[in-house]
Amino acid sequence: MDARPLRLGVAGANPERGWFRDAHFPALQTLPGLAVYAVSARTLEIADAAAAAFGAARAYDDSLAMARDPDVDIVVVTVKVPEHRAIVLAALAAGKHVYCEWPLGRDLAEAEEMAATARAAGVHAVTGLQGANAPAVRHAAALVREGVIGRPLNLRVVSSTAGWGTTAPPHYAYLQDKRNGATLATIAGGHTLAMVEAVAGAITEVSARCSILQDSVTLAGSDESVARTCADHMLIVAKHESGCVSSVEILGGANIPLRFELRGTEGSLEINGHHPGGYQCSALTVSTTPAQTVPLGTDQSGLSGNPVNVALLYARLEQDIRSGSRTAPDFDRAVALTHLLDAIDASSDEGKTIKVRR
């Protein structure tokens, strides 16, 4: 087995701000088997600064050219969602493995195109659903599969994020426009629903109300405001293939602890965590009633906040590439989750229960 570090080419590296700087880079510093080799940004000046900050050997002002660099093993896509498709397709055409942030595409058509291309390429293509990959979530799912709480009956979830409140930084103005595909529903909602399905099983039908409670957003540091065309609050009632029923509330502009309570015929289970950016950014814990003593694998890196679950997802991707296994959430998982989000939208728009396409 080739023991050299796998070389990453990062689209969207910025040394001053962004998800790569805040989450990916600290995570990668704990993983000796992965190395930042190339970076790309909107300008060569930013790319050069990113290369210096992140220790990259090469800097590009063209993400497509970086994706084709023959010395890059994995292309990491952390740019805005409308830019995902072009970079991902270029990377797949060049035979690269891909780590693309969630949501995968602006809509179902883009997600399906990328997933089909990844399958044909035969590479490892994962999407950044790090919350559902967290040890506590995987542990909870295992407990349910093993029948520790009996047959799941009902699940109650309240999941919040400080985003989609009354103000936003100017560089997050695009998150208010539903057409861009990066919304409360796709980001906070997608991450939360990925956890719900990981533990309670696939959702088969939904009844939902998605609301815009604040229809304009003030851009921080200015008097300028932008219209909000995406929901900032979601209420979902779901039925799972197991027969379990769920109520899920997604709140924008809020900063409250995660509430995840699953009741079964022989006990109950809770997942707890708290981070203003959403549950997926926090270290999580799981507990059961009656109490179980099954050990929970924990992160030993010393990380906290944004990087903690990202590091665990990178570790799974590296293991998959080196061993040939496929354990990390792939593009097909992203497509299935997008189908669910589309069903929720349709239910809210049409005022009726919608079956989820699988």
C-alpha cells in the first residue's frame, strides 16, 4: 500500500475567512495521511496568500485547472454551492477523488448528474455530511439496529442555527436566495435530516410547513438589506419505513441546544450537542434509558467546534481510498437527501402529505 500522504487540491481556500480555513484546515492538521498540495481562489493574489497560509506547493486562480493537476489525488470543493458542479465534473473527468461540501448541487438535477458521473468514474466521491458521520450518531444508529430500545415509536427533534436570522455578513447574502441552493432547508435541514434518517431509518412520507418569518435581512455593517426568498423556519412530520413517526423543527436565527429524543418500545435514546452554527459543528453525546454501557468511539484529536466532525469524515475518506471500502457518505446519499428535501418543499407548497421518491 502506498504510504505517502494523499495530496489535496482545495477549491475555495481563503486565509481570511471561510469554511476551509475554519473547519477543514484545522481538521487536516491532525491527519498525517492527508496533505494540502494545491489551492485555488478567485484571484492569484488570494491563492498565493492561501498557499502560504496553508502550506500548499501550488496556487491557482482557476479551480478547473487545479482540478486537472496530475499531482492532486483528492479535489476538495468548498466554494459556494452554485460553483460546485463545474469543479466536481472537472475533477471527476480527471479521475480524481472528490470531497464536496453539502449541499452537493443547487438542485436535484445537478446532484443526480454529479452522482452518475462519479459512479461512472469509479472514484471515491463524498459529500460533507459530517454531522451524520459523528461517532455519537453512528453509535445511536447501532444501538437502534441492535434493538437496545426496542422498536422505534416516535422521534422529536429541534435543531437550530444562528444563521438565517435578522442580519447576515455581506458575503452570506447569497444564502437568502433560494435559487442558489444554499438555504436553511438544504444546510441546517439537510444536515438534521441526514442524522434523523441515520438513526431512525429512511423517511417514506412527509407533511411539512416551510415558512419565511423574516422576509428581509440586514447586511451587517451597512444599512443595506436583501430579500429572503428561502424558508427560515421548517416544521416536518415524517413517517419512516420502520413505522416510526418523527416531528422535526428547524429554526433559523436561533442558538439553542439540539433536542433529539427517540422513544422505543423498550427504552429511549437522546443525542445532545450545541453549536451556534448547527449541531453538525459540535461534539455530540448519546445516552439511553435504561442506561447502556456499550463504549462510544470518541475523537482523540483535541479538536472542538467546526473541525471535529470534519476531521472524522476526512479520516473515513482516507481509509476508504486506501482500503477500497466505501463507508463515507457519497454522492448517491446526497441525491437521496435532495429527494427528501424536494418532497418537503412540495408538501409545504401543496399543503398535503407527499411520498418520498427513492
